[in-house]
Amino acid sequence: MERSSKAQRYQRIQQQLDEYFVKTRDPIARMATAAALVHHKMPGFSWTGFYLLREPSRPGEEPDLVVGPYQGPVACPWLPPHQGVCWAGIDRGEVVIVPDVHAFPGHIACDPRSRSEIVVPLRDGEGRIVGVLDVDSWKPAHFDEVDGQWLSQIVAKIYS
């Protein structure tokens, strides 16, 4: 997709989300709405959803990273600590774009058809990372900095 048409598509999605988000401040409702809208409006997105940090299953262990609202094939319900692209986004605190997931060390293949991925940290109202937006594509090198910029803006509105 041409960069300018991609940006225009994201701009329209952002406008639509703004209209939906005035109806509720609930972050789970906003995540579900954002995942559905982005997934169905952006070509080439095979899985779009959130993974959320939760209290550890056992005291003294790492927080759990569990699946939240999403669109697409069945997802991994839990991701092992500090492995894969989602944890890389959390550990680095920044957008992670992976052109070839098979070349990413420790990649977790919830869907073996996935070829590329982008992860955007999700921050609460106080700026703490509470999860990530994770988007997969069956196309190699599907994501770029335009996706990173617009998806970051969308994710920033979840807790605003």
C-alpha cells in the first residue's frame, strides 16, 4: 500500500475511534473497538489484538502476559516471560517492527502462517506499560514506520 494512502486510511480510523471512544472510557471496551476497527480496515492484517500484563500466577514470579481483546485466528492465551516480539516491546518500551518473524530470536508462533509483526507498547494514564498492541501479517515486511506512528497514536488513546 502506498505510504500516503496508508496514512489517510489510518487518519480515517483515528477519526472513527475518536467517535467511539467518547462513549466510554473503559480501556477493555476501547481495546476491543480499536482491535476490531483496525483489523477490518487495514489490508494485510491477519491478527490484531492486545496482550496485557497481569499479576503473576504465583507470588514472586514475573507478571503474566495474557491475551486481551483481539480479532483473527485463535491466539496464544499466555506468552512466556521475556520471549518473543510482544515481550520485546515491553522490555524495550518502544515499537518493534519485525519484517521476518522467523528470523526474530525467540519468536513465539501462535499462527505458523505469520510472516511479519509489529508491537506497540500500551501505557496506562500514568505512563506505565500495561501491555502491547500486537499485529501480525501473513505477508513478509508488511509493516513500516507509518504503521508504527499511527498505531502508537491509536494505542495512546486507550487510557486517555
